[in-house]
Amino acid sequence: MEMARATGSGGQVRVKPAPKAARLWWRVHQWAGLKLSLFMTFILFTGTLAVVSAEIDWVLQPSLRVLPSSVAGPVAWAEIAANAAEYPGVARATAIEAPTASAFAAKVTVKDPAGDIFFLHAHPTTGKIQGTGPWMGAQRVLRNMHRHLNLPVWIGVPIVTSLAFLLFITLTTSFVVYKKWWRGFAKPLRRRDARTWWGDFHRLAGIWSLWFVALIALTSMWYFVESLGGEAQSHPHVEPEGLTAAGAPPADLTKAFAAALAANRELRAKRAILPSIDNPMLQLHGDAKAVLVRPRANAVWVDARSGEVMLTTDGRALSLHQRISEMADPLHFGYFGDYWTKVPWFLFGLAMTGLSLSGAAIYSLRIARERGDRIELGRSFAGMWTGMGHWRWLSACLVLTAFVFLTFLILGIP
């Protein structure tokens, strides 16, 4: 805590305590940042990795890779669907995702005869199946860990998103705790001792990340509201009832895909939900003129049996409530601008994770200094566990829960 200096009689300098209000703000800032710092760091780190989870899968799964020079033309949606349906061990293909980037294969979600889900990786323009991938890849693992700790969604999401309120408290109190914070954008990191270095890092990372912390806190608060029943009205859709009497969808979906693409020529298709015996509708979702919406906001629905377009939706026609709901994911994970936004989101996510860790380190080293211990970088987190108090057991249990339930998911234990 910064101390104000005043000159006493005789020219001697004496130190007087900071005002009570400043001390109170400091304690609030410290409490919000420290007590659940272990859990906060875990959620921030898994969220940061989730931004690049598709790229992690790309590294780990060779069949997910293609040579960009071999990709010529648009995604061969119908060919991919046909090849996936005929692939050995596939009982049903349910969806196709367009490639994440030019070096990626398309991903097809399929089910085996037992009903278990896995992925097929298909060349985007030839439709050739290159290999398979597990349902529990990096994307699924990191998403589940970050979003709901692998718990049931109705339990896990409110727990995780409640951290947004601690984030908001640390953000607002930082403007009071750190005087004249706007002067710190270019201050170098001093190496006088570990306490000084961590303090300078915490302030520097915090100043540059102010906008990002606010963005993550606000979108997380919105997720919290949605988890408690404040979700927006569902998008327009076509009910399958009354459509199933005219026969099953054809094996060749070329006509249906052509009709869907022709219905909205500005649609940059990102995902196709394939028809089934119970629901003959082919859905094509993607990006169009509306900004900061999920692909599902721009959709075309086609009866795959006749090729008739049954419904088109435009993300610009959403209500205010729906638009806020649609904005949350693109802003939270930064995928709305491809790598122009994903890379900054990943880097600022690392900075936020560093903020959580450095705040705990500052507390730990301050306690060490008060005890008269030597201030060393290697001992930066020695007092973190003690400083968390009883809250450390809650943090540890929540993190452990995520890994325990992840094991259950991998082993297929219901």
C-alpha cells in the first residue's frame, strides 16, 4: 500500500498512513483478487487456451490438416455429407463445420451404431475423408472446463460466471487504488526486488488490459443472467411436425445445398445441420451483413426432399435482447475477425491470467517482507495458499471437480 509523505519539523521526513477510504479500497481490491485467485487463474487460463483450441487440435490431429494450395473453390458440402454417410462405422452424419482457416479440413459430426459421437475430417473441396478425430478433443475439453467445469450446465455455468462480479470489483477498485494510472502505459519494469517487479508487472498488464477485463467481465455477467433464465427468445425455425410424411431425405443432398446457397448468395456458410428421418430440414448457418452475431443468426432452412426453401433469417432483424445474446460469444472469445482478433484475444487472455497470478504474488511477497523474510522471485507464491484463507478449499475443490468429471467424460461414465 502506498504511503503519503509529509515534512515534519526540523526538515525530517515522516511517513503518514494513507486515508482510511484508500485503505478500504485497497482491501476490497486485494480481497476480490486473492481469495479465489486459484480458481480465477484456472478459468482465465482455460478460457485463453479455448480461443486457440481449434489450432491445438490441428497440431495434435494430422488428419485435420490440408495443404492450402490444394484447396480450390468453395466447400463441397454435398460431397462431404455423402462421403461421411458412407464412411465405415458411421450410422449417421449430423453436421458439417467449414474449415477454421485455409490449412484446416472440414469437420463432420457423426454417430456410430452405438450412438457415440466422433468427428470425420474431410478435404474441403474434394470431400475426401482424411481421417477421424475424437469427440473429446482440445476444443471440447477446454470449452467444458472453462464454461461449466464439466458439471451439468445449469450448475456449472452460474458458478463460473459468478467470477465476473469479482472481476468487475477488481477493475473498478483499481482506478482508486492506483493513483494517476493513465501515466503508467510506458513505465518500465524495475528489477530492484521481486516485490517491485511483480508490482510493476501487475500495474502495466492491468493498464493495458483495462478494456479487455471490462469486456470479459460484462460478457460473463450476461452469461450469468442467461444461466438464471434471462436468455433471449429463440430464433425463427421450422417445426418438423407435418413434414415427415413425404418420405426420408435423399442420400444426395446436392439439390438441397444448391437451393440453400442460392437463397442467400451473401451467406458465407460456416455450418450445415444435416437432415434426418425425423427432421428432413437442411440448415445452413453462416456470416452475412450482420456483425457480431453467431452463425446461427443468418440461416437458410431447406426441405431436403423437395429442395424447397422454407425459411431464411437475417441477423440484422434480431430484437435488442437477441442481438445482445448473439454478441456475447464473438466478443468473449474474439473469433469475429478471424486471426486479426483471435491473436489479440489470446495475448490479452494471457495478460489477464498474469494479472491474477501477479496479484497473488504481490500479496505473498508483502507478507514475507512483514515477517522479515528475504524477498526472492522464487518465493513469490509461498504465501498465496495461506492468504486465501478458507476460500482456498473452495477453489481447490472446484478445480479438482473439473478434472474428476473430465475423467468421467473421457471414460464414458454417465
